[in-house]
Amino acid sequence: MYGAYTVNDPIINLDRAGTIESPLDLIGNTPLIRLRSFERELSPGVELYAKAEWFNIGGSVKDRPALRIIEDAERDGRLTHDKILIDSTSGNTGIAYALICAVKGYQCEIVMPENASEERKRIIAAYGAKIIYTDPYEGSDGAIRYVRELVARNPEKYFYADQYNNPSNWRAHYDTTAPEVWDQTGGRVTHFVAGLGTTGTMTGTGRRLKELNPEVQLIGVEPDAPFHGLEGLKHLETAIVPGIYDASVIDKKVGVSTEDAYEAARQLARQEGILVGPSAGAALKAALDVARTLRHGVVVVLFPDSGTRYLSTELWRLQGPR
Ligand code: PMP
């Protein structure tokens, strides 16, 4: 298990320096990075850490639930080699499924809105999965509706992974993300901040952290409007609400604008040398807003993926020098 380390520590300190038997062993146990430059504007009693989920082999937090969904289904016989794994995804879960299916020898089909980023489409195709595109104007809900109809017509052909309703999604975080955050902060975490998409990250991590310490505050982050540039996040008031969503787990839900999320991500890159995606920028903005109100606390914010996945988007349009 990793300890917390600062961005200046050499990567060689990580346990991962040893030999790896399977790429799937590189899922979970991600580092916690202290954000010292942001701490300077906070009360001296407040610590701020980021859970760096792009360290997973598939490059995002979604490796955790995808692996758990697949391995739970293998165990109880829902997934066998004569079936095709299928699901709808905004991209990161698709990448995770495609990579894990490549390792385990399953056929994989990913349903996504056509306007998903070019990087995502190419990565999924590189792992050998098939991509089915849906109407970009119908967003992720359109992809969900499409896959449901397809599976209903061919129930024998597919294993429908159904990340929005599959409890294996949140259980992955209950069993891995939460204990890691707990151990990495020495049980001192007071606030956990994460974006809401399928809500698996917050539902699973939050449930476990509350069991470990009922005082821990859970802050869920969503876009402040139905149409937004925060890939991976859902505006729950207007979207199909995921079956695994449990509103009672979360203490506070905050809406973040695309502009504020981009601004936070850009500041993070320039100040800390950490390049993240837009949903991580939104989570950082929300975490900073919470941290500013505290005199003491250990705030952990989860960064789902890296900015390299969004180089072709508006977030990383060429910036002038400082
Ligand atoms: N950010 C990104 C970039 C994502 O891909 C996802 C997954 N949809 C999330 C945030 C939200 O995570 P979750 O589905 O666990 O709520």
C-alpha cells in the first residue's frame, strides 16, 4: 500500500518498481499526492491531497469498477467466453472494459455518443474492442437507451455489464478506493470530494469511509447545467439517475461550471505540474471551496483521469506563457 507522498518524491519509491505478473495487477493502489501550493492559501491546519487515479493501467478510476464487474460476473457464471461484453460509457469505462477483455480474451462492444473524444475512440479500438456510436445530441442517456434495446433483442448474445445499475461498480470502491484513502491518510481523512457520474466512486468510497468514521464529510460534484464540458459527470437533476445512486450517502452536492473546472485544472497544471481532465478540475474547484471554510482538516479529492486524454478539447487549447 502506498503512503502519501509529495509530487517531488521520485517515482521509484513506489511499490510498483517490482515485476508485474499481469497488467491487471496495476489496477488500484494509486498514490495520494499532496497539493502543497494550494495549501498555502488555506488555514495552516488544513491538508489537501489528490487521489491520482490515472496511475491505474487503463489510465482512469474506471479500471476499478470494470475489473470488479467482470470478475464478479465470471465468478457467478453471467460472463462466459461465448458472450460479448457490452455497455454504454462516456469513454473511460469503455477503455477499462476493452483492456480487461483483451487480457482475459473476451469480445467487447462499447456504445458511446459519437462526439466522445478522439483519443478515447482510438484507445478503445487499439485494444481490439468494437465501438457502436449513438446520436451525440442524445448524450450518454441516448447510449444507455440504445444498449438496453440491443440487449433486450439479443439476451443470449451479450453480457450487459450495466455500470449504472451494477452493484459491483460501487463495491469496487468500497473494497479498494476507500481503504486506500483511509490508510494513506492514517485514518485522518475528514472530507472526501469526488465527481458524480455513475456515482459508483462516491457511493462505494463514501459508504465505507462513513463506516470507518461517521464524521467524514462526503462532497459530491456535478456540473451546474445539463449541457457541459465535464466528461464523465452527470447533471443528476436532468439525467437518467443511476440505479446505484444513493443520495443518503452524500452530505453535500455542489454544482461546478465548466469554466471554473477548466480554470482549476489549468491552475493545477501550472502550479503543481499535474495534468488532469475536466472532471478532476471540477472536483478540485469544489475541494478548494470546502477547504477554504476549514480551520483544521484533511481533504482528499479524487482525480479520475489525466489531461492527456483531452488534449484535443477546449480545456487544453494552447495557453500562452505564464
Ligand atoms: N470523471 C471521469 C473522467 C469519468 O470517466 C467518470 C466515470 N463516469 C467520473 C468522473 C465519475 O465517476 P463515477 O462513475 O464513479 O461516478
